[in-house]
Amino acid sequence: MRLGLRISFFVAFTAILPLLLLALAASQVARSQAERQIVDFQVEAARSLGASIARQLDDTERVLVQQVANFRLDVASDEARASFLVATYRLFPEIAIAVLLDEDGGEIAPPLFQPEGKSAELIEHDKVSIPRLAQFRAALPLPSRVPGGVIVGEPYRPEGAVAAVLPMVFTSSLGDGVALAVELSLTPVASRMSTLAAQREINLLGADGQVLLRAGPNGLVDPGRARAFLRNAEVDLRYDTAEGVAILAALASVPGHEWAVVVAEPADSVGAAMYEIQLRTWYVGGVALLIALVGGTFLTRSITGPVVKLRDASHAVGRGEFALRMPIEGRDELTELATAFNRMSASLEQNAAEIASKNHEIERFNLELQARVEQRTTQLREAQARLVQTGQLAAVGELSAGLAHELNNPLAGILGVVQILSARMADRPEAALLHAAEQEALRCKEIVANLLRFTRSGPPREPGAEDVVDLGAVVRDVLALVGGHLRQRGVAVDLSTTDAPMLMRGDASQLGRALGQLLTSLRAVAEPGTTLTIEGALPGAELELRFGLARTVADTDDWRAAGLGFWVARQVFQEHGATLEEPIGERGAKRTWLLRAPSCLLAVGGAA
């Protein structure tokens, strides 16, 4: 016999004993549980039906309120009012009568309905007799004086109607004193009740306990008992009829209305089914228990022996004994499992050898890869150094171009004029102007001297051999060089530093080039007409320089063009132990760049 069939029998046998125990317990609680389920179903059905009724009435009320609010019926013609009634009448098949009233309840348009005894144009609407029309007019409440008000009258059941009806009055929200009155049939509710009623009776009770709708067998619902619970949201009712029939019932109120839905059915509908379930459970359980006792022992012995051997062999393989093999006996699934185990052992033995070989190859590859990584890292560092140098040269080139634009041509002209006029007008009053021109020429000469000092590159310094530099003075010198460029873009500069020297160790020319690159990049992203604020401070053991722009451009190309400049400046500052922190925020708004550098306080006499 195949192992799968034996396991199926085993599972069936082991389920018999729990089944018998379950039957013992089920025989005690089956009836009460079944009754509870029926009552729960009744409560849920009553709640669902009540909610459905409330939802249907609310939807109808909302649509009719909107319908009245869409038309100025007080100034409409008789033909327009008649058309309005036809349109309203066709909105809902449940509307049997529709009429327009004034604020005192008088008709301002003839009522619309399908007369009894004539061919119907709309077969889904009820036909209305003259007595029914009179009953409707008598049941109508007076219209509300509040614009947009809704008045619901007491439901009643006209003679010959399939279901109860509900008189409703809707006052226009336009405040024109016109109201729409309709007789709304509860036929859709009756249809839904009929679908839920099989062996049970369902009643819709009014506010005083009268039966508005009934579906299913008659005589199960006792309205007198239900009347006492009409104000309750949900009630579980159990009672005996006058004939002594036990009834299981549930009541649920209709939200927003003083109505209730009652669902009832005989309690005997549970007893026969439960008795049959108990009888069959005892019979099947007894037979199954006898079979389980006989077959359980044989099944256990036929399975546990081979399984124990496979378990021991698996532990041995787990300890690394890959050469272990199981004997092959029989033709069932346990034999196939032993064959698969032998193949697994052989595969593991082969894989162990291959893994050892691969490990040696991986170790060799790792060593080679480490060497390649170190070589590539060295190349990247060299490329980074070249990129930094390129950026520095680009900054120097831009500074030189600005200097040539700002100073060379004016300097040549001024010096020429000064030389000529000084020789001719040494004793005249215009000599003061010549003196001023000479001062401007000297200033240009100073700018050129600073430029030459910042662009001068010397041999690399040994660590610890840097000069002591006044960072504030370097900033002022660099501003003298690039100030023209900033003014050309319309950017004003507001420099505010401390009176104390901002001393740090470093290369003055490299720091000057980095600050020049930074200011040139800030010029590229500054919005014309804004102000560049430079503030210096000495908080503790650090120097701080804040470069703030009141407004920046949002153009991505400008930021992309300035990005290399920021990066080059940051690299140079990092070589001097300083950090340049870029702001986080939206481009186009105010942004502040912060330069932090280690302070170098000099002792008296100039010693560091």
C-alpha cells in the first residue's frame, strides 16, 4: 500500500477520537447554539432591513428636497407646474400621488396620479381611487414654515393597496411658500421583506404597533408583545403563541423613524435538524473508533521504524559523515525517501570537495581584487588632486580676467593723463585733481600687487610649516580683487568682522584663491540687486565666516556652473583643516554659507 494512502487512513483514525469527544459536547450545546445562530440571523436581518428602509427613505427625501429647490414654482405658469409634477412623479415608481401646495395647505396645481379603472401609462406606479385620494389629503400634514423643511405624516394602508403608504411634504428652500406633497408607497420594502421571508414571518410595525407590512407565514409575530419594545434599538424576543408554539423572534428599530422590523420563526425548526445531527454523530463515531483501534497499531509500526533509521542517518550526515548510505528495501514512499537520501549524501560529498576548491580560488581572487582596489584608489586620489588644481587655475583665470577688465584699461589711461598733466599744470589749481588721479592709479597698482600675491604658487610646504594668516585680512584683500565683478552684477557687499585678528595656520595664497573661488561662485548664484553679507566671529577655539545672500537665483544652470567652484573651495579649506558648510533650503530664497577654521592664538612676542 502506498504511503499516502496509509497516511490518509492514519489522519482519519486520529480524527475519530476528537470527533467522539466533540459529539459528547455537541449533544449538550447544539440546540442552544443553533437557536442562538437563528436569533443572531434574525437580529441581523431586522437590523439590515431597518437600515435599508431608512436609507431608501433618506435617499428619496434628499432627491425630492433638491427637486423642489431647483424651481421657482411661485412664479411659474400652470403648465410649468404641471410639467414639474410629471417630472417629479417619474423620478420614483413609489410615488402614487404628487401635488403642489401653498403654505396654508391649499392646492396650487391639480394632483397628479393614475386613476383607477383607466389604462396606466406607467405600470410601476399604483393606481389611485377617489377614496384613496381623499384619504391622502386627510392624512397630509401642513407644510413647514421653515424653508427646506420636510414633514412626514403618519403611515396608513389604503384599501386595496399592496403595501402601506407614507404622506410627505417638502417645503421649497427658496422661501417662496410652495411645498411638494407626495404619497410614497412602501412596495419596494415589501418586496425585500418577501425575499427574506421563507419559513419565517417579517412585519414592519408603525409607531403605535400597527402592522404596516407583512411577509411570510401569518400568526408568528405577536404585535402586542412587540409593541412594548418599539423604542428599543435591538431586542431578542422569545415567546409562545396562543396555540402553545414556541417562537424565536428579533426586533430592530428603523433609524430616524418610530418604526420597527420584527422577524419571527418557530423554535421547532431547530429541533429536528439537531436531533438528526446528534444521532448520526454517535453512530459514525462508534464505528470509526473501532476501526481506529485496529488499524492504528499497524500503521504506527509500519512508519516509525524506517523514519527512525532515516533520522539517525540524517544526524550522521549533519556531523559530516557524507559517505553514509541507507539500505534500499521495499517499493513505497519510504523507499523512495531512502533513495533520495543516498543521492543527497553523494551530492553533499561531491559539493564539499568543490567548495573547498572554490574557497582557494576565492581567496586568490580576493587578494588580487584588493590590490586592484588599492591601485584604483591611488589613481582616484591623483585625479582628485588634478581636478582641484584645475579648479584653482580656473579661479585664478577668472580673477585675472576681472582684473584686466577693471584695471588695465583705466590704469593705462589714468597714468597717461597724470603724466602729461602733471608736467603741464604743476602750479595750477587743477593739481588737486591730478593728485586724486594719482591715488586711483596707486590703488589699481595695489590691486595688481594683491593679485600677483594670490596667484603666486610656490613649492609644497611640509606639514606644520604653514604661515600664520589673518583670515580677515585675506578676505579684505580678495574683496578688493573681485569687488568689481560683484558690483558689475549689482551685488552689494556688507563686510563685518571682529576687531581682533582672525589668525589661523595656512598658505595665504591658497586661502586667497579659495576665497576668491567662493566669492566668484556666490556672484554666479546671487540675484542682481541683492546684498552679500560677510560676518566674522571668534566663538571659542574656531574662526567663523558667514557668507549670506539675501536672495539667490533659482536657475539650475547657474547653480550647476557654480557647483565646481564651491567644490574646489571646499577641497582647499579641508586641506587647511577648515570646513565649508553649504545651506539646505529652496533655491531662490535666503541662503548662508558657513566657513569654520581652527583658530591659532599667538603668544606675546609672535610665537605660535
